[in-house]
Amino acid sequence: MKKLILIMIVVFISVSAFADEKRFAVPVGDSPSTGPMNAPVTIIEFLDFQ
Amino acid sequence: MDTYAGKIRLVIKNAPYIYRDYSHLAAEASLAAKDQGKYWEMHDLLLQRSPVLDRDSLIKYARELALDMKKFTASLDEKKHAQEIEQDKKLALDMDLYNTPTFFINGRRVVGERPFEYFKKIIDEELSAKR
């Protein structure tokens, strides 16, 4: 039983570690941007000024 | 950003929170400044002065940036960019995104403010993957 719980914990940790490795496709459109169009890294920030 | 000059493209989407008084107006102000080629100046100023973002303050900031006040005020009052902002809001909603700021670094999601080191790690991973 203890072993099972341990396995479940390990599985849970590894799943959550990879959870955010999903890549989202966010259309850039005409949004304000800075930096070269062909930059190797694109950061899209959703912000609220307030 | 300066650390990675030429390697990063930063794109801003507006996700004004519906229950905050001036979120929407501040987004309008930023896009009105964009029309006059001063988006980033206004972006920095708004973040610096937030949460003081009422109409009079926004007009004062525009004056500080030497914008054409007639055009700026008209744009703000007519909510000229409402459609663009709504589009961003819809996108955020479609992506099930309720926290700001939220970042997508080459599509990898980061929710909330994080220390620079946290971003640096992801950016470095992305840069070495591209090499």
C-alpha cells in the first residue's frame, strides 16, 4: 500500500513538472511588438496596466 | 530584455480586468500612443505610474511624452481601439487565461510575475534548442 502511494506521488510530481511543457499557439496579429521579426525567441505578454 | 538584444521579440496583448476601473482606458491610452509611434514609452510610463490611470492622469502622461494632444484625447474618448482590445480579451478568454501578467515564451506558458532568473532559464533553453 505504501509503495502504491509512493508510486502515485512520483507519477503526480513528474506529470506536474511536464504540465506546462505544452506549447500554446498565440496569434501575434497587429499587437504592439519590439525586437526583430525573426528573433529565435518570441515572448507574448498578456497584461493589465492597472 | 537588454541582455538578449536582437534575440527576443516581445509582443503585448491587452487583458484588462473587467472589474478594475481604469484597465480598459489605460489600454486605450497605450494604443493611442502607439498610433503616434510612442507605444513603448507609454507602456513603461503606465506601468510606472499604475494604479493612477484615470482619464486626467492619462492625458497628463501623454503630455509628458509630447504626444499630439488633440489626436490622443479624441482617440481615448472615442475608444478608438475598443475592437482591438476586445479581440485580445476574447483571445485570452478562449485560452482560458484569467491571470495577468501571463507570458508565452515560444508558446510555453508562464503565469504571474516571476524573477528574472526564471525567465532567463526558459529563454536560454529556447535559445540552445534553436542552435
